Amino acid sequence: MTGSSDRGSDEISRRQFVKTTAAGAALLVMRCTTGATGAQVATAAAAAGTPATSGPFTLSPLPWQADALEPYLSAGTMGFHHGKHHQGYVDKLNAAIEGTDLAGLSLEDIVLQSAGKPDMQGVFNNAAQTFNHTFYFEGMKPGGGGVVPAELADRMKSAFGSVEGFKEKLASAALSQFGSGWAWLVLDGGDLQVVATSNADTPLAHGQRPLATIDVWEHAYYLDYQNRRADYIAAWLEHLVNWDLALASLG
């Protein structure tokens, strides 16, 4: 992981970060819910057109129709990425926490409690991937990209020299990520940074506030772009990213 955040930061400070900053407001965008009854879970899943899962978490519905991001991301990609991969992480998370004290916690607390603990790697992987994917899907919209809101653009200019400087840095991080992972725009100690995480790793585990993310696991783009990751990254930046959510997450 790039960036200045220290993985060894104690768990209490990381938990306080999530609970006492605007990151908590950004997490409210998440539609994965805890504490729901079985009937509520079944109702929510039916409304989303997805199978109900047994456990406290349910797959959040896409915030737009499956074909709404075409021609940049297809309904076929959404069917596999959201309906299969994302659903799979939710199902595995529910199975992993069944009958444990974790079942009563929020998704972000499960991520924080399991981060960096080898004996909880499976829990972390599935909780973090549930978080990452929900943030990714919420962070795109039809007609996205385009002009960056003025307040966020000013912060980008301060951190990266220009909006184009930010885009080049984000594209480089996403393109150079070896294997599976993510590239992010985050707020770290009051400063904007671009960071990359491997596999399921997430800025949430490092005390950073996510503002925007692009998924560069191959399942996110291979049906539409094959090995042309650079084309997918360009499409995300220019036509898909939801700058309104990024600005709201900035706080």
C-alpha cells in the first residue's frame, strides 16, 4: 500500500477516525445493513432482484439499472461483478461471522477489528471486499466524470498541481497495480492522496477516508475491455466516476 498511513496504528484510533469524522457520513451511503430481521433481509433482497442471504448483511442494490453505464461498462459485467462476485463476498462474510460476536457489529467495525490479524484474514477479506465493492458501485453514475466540482478541484490542484495531475497519478496507480487490487483517492490527515491497495486491502483499515475508487481486479472490466486496462481506467475517469459522492465524502 502506498501513502504515509501506518498500518500499525492502534485499533482504537482507527475506530475513532471512522466514528468521529465525516468518513462516518460517507459510510452511510453503504446499503449493507446490520441488525435486520430475516423477513427484512428477504424483502430487501427481493426488491434488489438478488437472492436473500442468511445473516446480518445483504447485497446492496445497484444505484442505477444494470445497463445504465453502457457503453463503458455493460449489463453483462454488472451481472457478474455485482450479482456474482459482490454477492459472493456478502455470503462468505455472513458465513464467517455466524454465531460470533462480530455478527452484531457494523461492517466498518468488522473491517477494523479484523485488519492485520492473520487468524481473521478470511473475515477481513470478505468484509473489506463488501465495503470496497459497495463504495465502488456507489461511486459511479450514468453521465459521470466530466467537470470536477470546484471545491474538490481546488483540493486536487493543491495536492497534485492540477486536476489533470490528479488524473494522471490515479491512472498510473491503477495501471501499475500488479495483479488484483484498487486505486483510490483518499483524505489522509487532511491531505488528498492517491493510494493503491492489493486484493481486499482498503484505506479504511489505515485510517484514511475513501473519496473515490476504481476496481482493477480483472472481473471488473475483462468482459468489456479484455487486457486493455488503460482504456477501462480512462473510461472510468472521463465517463463514470461520481464526483458528487467524492465531494460529499470529503466532508
